[in-house]
Amino acid sequence: MSRLRRVADKCDQAALKLGLTPNCLAISADCAEQSDCKAFVHGVKREFGGLDMLIINHAWGRIQRLEDIPESELAGACRDCFQANVDGSIMLSYYALPLLRRRRRRTHLLFVSSMSAFYGVPKLSLYGSSKIAMHRFFDCLRLELSADDNITLTVGCPGLIGTSHAGLYIPYKDMESSMDV
């Protein structure tokens, strides 16, 4: 929770710089657990009375070539990846939509995906597969929403983010040689 609190503090500091009231709520939750998704959205409702925007930006991925995953771990790796990335996003959307719809102004549901959904990346076959599944879900959800719902749905697809985690497993030379852009 300390890392999450540091992120919340940075958000509050940014709000102050913009002349806004700092009011960031840090809630630790496991997005693969339905009860945590429900509790997260209800916590926001309890604290703020509603929801204007939800940014779904969680990710779980095993950074390993598919054939290098031990057979005894394969089913678990697939399940963990899709539960976190696909099921978690669907469940958060499910609980957030009623709150977003209740607002009398335009609201926003933003899903942060990945370019690995569209371009093969070595060692990210499970992760990329889960992200393309999310694109299809959000494409369908966008069609289910009406103009009267006042909900904008956006999917963002950043490329490789320069984190210590990514840099340890995917050397830039591997990225460069595998992407035909």
C-alpha cells in the first residue's frame, strides 16, 4: 500500500499545481477478484458520491516465451493473465457503468491497453492475447452504450513503457527486431 499511497500523493501534488483541490483516494484491490472490483467502485461512490471517470490501467503478464513456461504452470499462467487483464476489466466496467450513467454530465471510461495487442512482442504472448481480448470487449461495450448514456469510452495503446520491470526482460534490440511498424 505504501507505493499506492506515494502515487496518490503525487496525484494530490499535481492537483495543487493545477489549482484543484487534492482529493485522491488510494484503494488497494485485486482486479481479478469480483468482490474487490465491487468494493473498489462502491468505495469511490461512498467517498465521492459518484464517478466521473474510470481509468482501467492494470496489467498482469508473464514475461516468458510460451514454450519456456513449465507445463505444470501453464494453466495457472493463462488463468492469472486473463483473470487480471480481461475478467478484471470487465468486472470493473460492470460495477462502474451504473455510476457513470447516473452523472448528468459526460463521463469517461478509459482502458489502457498495449501495442502488444496488435504487434507480436517476444515473451508477451499471453499478455498480448489478453489485451486484444479486451479490445474486442470494449468494442462491443461501445456499441451497447447509447448517446443518452453520456459515457465516452476510449482505449489507449502505449508502446513499451520504460520501467525497470520491462527493461529487465525485453531488451530494446529484441523489441526493434520483432516489430514491423
